Amino acid sequence: MLIILLFFVAHWYLSLFFQTFFLHRYASHKSFSMSPRMEKVFYVLTWIFQGSNYLSAYGYGVMHRMHHAYADTPQDPHSPKYDESIFKMMWKTKTMYSSIVKNEIQVDQRFTEGVPRWDKFDRMAHSWVSRLAWGLVYFSVYAEFATHWWLWLLLPAQWLLSPIHGAIINWYAHKYGYRNFKVGDTSRNLFHFDFLMMGEGYHNNHHKYGSRANFGGIRWHELDPTFVIINFLDKLGVIQLHKEKQLKMDTEAKEDSRKMAA
């Protein structure tokens, strides 16, 4: 039983880390930079740890930029304001994402400029062969180590972790929580301490300062675990934080928050 629970928790956080670190903060917002070679390394790591849930950096990055530009309007790829249920919202998200990846829709240059793209790799990682292979790997682990029937209930979630992670933020973080900033959408900070979503839950902070690498840090309890790792990778020289830009945004964010609280 313990092995399955550890496998699920490890997959949850490793898949989520590469989504928030590589797809969100790097591909979508360029909160830091890295070399072309290191970019390809993180492509491969994202595929390994997202597995059957793999998301293209290009598809994710373009769609997420559209979300910020059109937040809570009819053009938003995912908004609880215009979708009746979380399932309809996520189906709309899937449809938009697939259309972007397959080049079935024309997208404004402002949404594509600078977004990393590796079409050859994406074709392999996005293929049903890849997804089914990873799904079989997960199934094999459960077949070997699942000692109780109820543990098998976790397996479908592992097949769909990336959509689940997206649904938590795109639905619940636009409905519940608190706000540090007045913004032109419904984004909220879902958690006071984001132990579950590695900083993604500070959604109101993020919508106010989209390219800020630290999603937390406005209130004393807002620890962003992903930013801790980003700082560490910057010190190792794996990535390069834009320190002056980040410091300026940190200062502005804290000042804006104080004004709203007053």
C-alpha cells in the first residue's frame, strides 16, 4: 500500500512541478531564461514526469497567454464565468489546446512570440503510443504493488493528472479564496499556504503580476515551493532569473498589497 501511495504523491508533485516551472513560468511568461540545450532537457523531463498527461510547451504557453489576455470574457479558453460546470470548462480547454497544437486556428503573434516550440518532439510525446505506453507503466506498478482494491481508484487520476491540476486552478481559484489585489477578473488565492499546488494556488497574485517568478511572498504565509526551487536552480546556473525585473515587481506587488489592505 505504501509504495502505491508514495508513487501517486511523487507523480502528483513531479508532474505539477514541470507544469508550473517549465510550461507556465518559463514557456508562458518567460519569468527566467535558460539555454537552448537546457530547454530541450526540460522538454524531455516534462515528458518523463507528466507521462500520459504530457502537455506541449507551445500549446500550453499560447493558450495560457490567451487566458491572461481574455480572463473571464467569452474569449477566455477556460472561465467558470462562462461554463456551466467544471467538466464543460475542461472540455473547452482541451478543444482549444488541441486546436493550437494542431495549428487548426490562427493565433495572434502576441500569443506565440517567444514561446518555445519543438514540433518533432511534441509529435512523439503527444502520440497515443507514448500515452498508452506510460499508462501501461502506471498500470504495471499498481498490478505489482496494489494490496487493496481501493488503491486502484487512484490510477485513473494518474492517467489524467495534468487536466486535474488545470481544473483545480482554472475552476476553484476563480471561485474560492481571498484576494490581495483588485484585478479585472475573478482570480483568487485558493490557499493561504499552498502545500497542494506548489504555488499555483496564489492565482490572484499571479494575475496581477503575470511574469513574476514568485507567485507567493505578498503575505507572510504565502510560501511558493516552486520559487524556492527556481532560486536554487538559478544559483546552480541551470537557469537565469531576471533579478532586477523580479525585484522591481516584488517591490510594486508589496506596495500595491499594502494600499489595498489600508
